[in-house]
Amino acid sequence: MPDRDDLDSWLDGRVDPLPPPPGTFELIKRRARRRKVRRLAVTAGAAAVIVAAAVTVPQVVNLNTLPSPASSGVAAGRSTTPTPSGGGGTPASSSASAVPSSAPPPPGVPANFRPTSVTFVSTRAGWVIGQAGPPCATQFCTSVARTDNAGKTWIGVPAPLTGPPDGATGVSQIRFLNGKDGWAFGPELFATHDGGQTWKQVATNGLRVTDVETVGDRAFGVFASCSGAGSAFAAQCTSFTLYSSPASGDDWTPVGPSTSGLTNGGQAGSAAIVLTGTRGYLLAPNGMLYAGPVDAGAPWPQVAKIPCLVGAAQPDGQPAGALLGAVTATNLIFACTPPPVPGGLQKKVILTSANGGASWRELAIAPAAGIATSLAASPAEAVVLGTNQGIEVLPAGGTNWQQATVKSAPATGFTFVGMTTDTQGVAVPADAAAGEIWFTFDGGQTWTPSAVAST
């Protein structure tokens, strides 16, 4: 065994490592390259999975609701529209299927809705206006409902922020020209240009609006100076002026000097408008008939005087003694309805004119029972007469009146009848508490009620 000095000398000496076996360095390089390639492949695969997930993850779909009203507040008893939901939801994971959110139910019609006026722009689309309640928590109980299926179902829509007629304030009547432009009036005047989602009051300078009709791209209105109190907003009116405005705006101006400041010698009276596709007619309180173009291109001059008294205003503002209707631009119908005699009987003479009111001939005498409230003519020239007892129909070309079949007829009859087509029409009962609008689909022969309520 070597002594310690020899061992130290060996450790302090130079040590030369043995060379590796041939090919060792090439093997190490090849293995290093393979590990690098595997790392790059894993990284690229992960990136591909992330990109694919970003592309294939479905978005959550939010179904839009009707726009919310832009009014400053919603009064108790008024119809409202739900506010649409906000932006999209949290994206779903790549392994989950997105489910669209369900649409909210349509806004409801206020409880105990009492309709007072109806308007249709097609055989399916129409609106009614009335009052909600009782009970009603505030004075702003005016409500509006809409149907898109001829009265099968109704939904609530925003209404003007006002109450029922009370002297110079409130509204009770409604007219729409199309799906966007509409007016609530009687005696105040409100306009909408977004299908009733928002309403704006139109200044009338102290005058009361007793009638509004629409055609083409314009609206026409009777602005009157009245002093009637309470619900009799059209009573004690002594001066009437015909105004007109573009349907899409609120620029109401007098049609012309000939139809401004119309009176019946200072006595209380009424006035009415009837419009056709090209020509309009104004029945003045003194019985004078005015006519002119509906494009506001010229004033309306006098045509002739009708052969009966116009009379005072009914609760809806229409004349009580003379009811005017139109079939075409020159074919008019007219009902002379003098005061009734004891027993609730009234002589009702139906006149017709083929020359725009220049001359008239007797067409028929309507049944004496009942007091006439409204007159309408279908495009085929059938005559429909609403009374406080029901509805009478004179078929086109016929001579015999027929009492319409009115299922569960309202005891106090109807205040309005109108024909949308030869077969379809609507009627408003005098008793609004029933909450119904009546429809005919056979030319006025039979009428059935539609409850203006949520289903």
C-alpha cells in the first residue's frame, strides 16, 4: 500500500479524463433537438385550442322588447311598456350551448279599462283610448291599448299624461293615420310620431279640439272656442276654425280664411270633418258645407247648405242633428236627425249626393226607434247607422233596413260606428264600463264584442 506522500503526489498530479465513446456528442444533440420540437408542438397546439374556443363559443342572444316610453313618469293605472334589457350576457364556455333569453310578456291593459274611442289603420291594426279604473290612484288615468289582430288580443301602450275630459283639459278621442302618426284629442291635443310610444302635447292657444281626421300625409282638426264644463268639453262652442298639419310634424295652421271663425250667429253649435282620398268636407255649425283638397294646397270654399239643422254637440263632439259621411271624393251620405219625440222615436232621413254636396236626394228613411248617434258607409255604399238602441243597416243597393244582430247588445246602444272595408267595421258602446269594442266581419249584419283587456 503506498504511503501518504505517494498518495498526495498522485492526487496533485494532472488527471486526463477518458474520452467518451464514439458518437456520444451527436446523440446528445439529436435528443436536444427532439425535446425542443416537442415543446414547440405543445405550445402551438395549446394556442390553436384557445383560438378555436374564441371562435366557436356562442354569444348569448337578448331578444329586444318594445321601446320604453320617454315620458317623465308612469302614472298609476296607465299602460306601460317594459324597458328593454341591457347588453349581452356572460359568454358561455366552449363546452356549453347558449340558450336565447325569452321575450318578456307584452305589457298588460290596465284593469277596468273603459274605452271611449277607436281607430284602425288596416283590417288588423288599431288603437283604443279610454280611462283606467276605478280605482285610479291619480288624475292621470288616460290609457291606450293596441291590437294587431283585429281585436283578438290587446296590449297596453303608453298614453298621454292627462285625464278624462274636464272642461278645457283631458282627452277622449283617438285617431291614427298609419303605424307611426297618431293624435289624442277632445279637448286637448296630443301627438305621437312613433306609434304611441311617446306623446307630446300640442299648443292650441286656449281652443278646444272637437274633431280630428287624417288622410294621405296630413291631419285636419276642428279647433273651437267653447265654455262647456266637466265631460261636456264640446258644449257651448260658438266659433270653429279648420286647422291642418303635416302628419309627421306638429305645425297646425288654419286651412284658409273661408273656414276660420265659423259661427251660427253666436249660438252654441258643432262641426264635423269628413275626408276622402283627395277631397275633404267640413260641416259648419250654420249648416254650410265646405270642401277642398286634402293636400293643403288650397282653401276650402263653400259648396252648399245642407237641408237640416246641425244641432248641438254629442258627448264625443259630433253634431247631434246632422251626421255626415263619405263614400268617394264626390259621393256623400247625410243623415238629418232632428230632436226625438216622446217615446224615444226619431225621424231619420238619409240623403245622398253624387256631386260633392252641391245637391242632395233622399235615399231612405231609417227606422224611427232609437236616437241616431253615428253614420258610416262602406266602400260598396252600404249604410250603417248607430243608435242608442243598436245598429241599423241598409245593404248596398237595397231599400229595406235590417236590424243588425248584436250579441248581448249594450243597453244604451253605441256612440260610434265605422266601416274599415265592405265587410269589416268597429263600434264603440255608449257605456264604456263594459270595457269592450264591437266588431263586424259580414258588412254590419252581426256584431260581436272584444274585451279590451289582457289575455
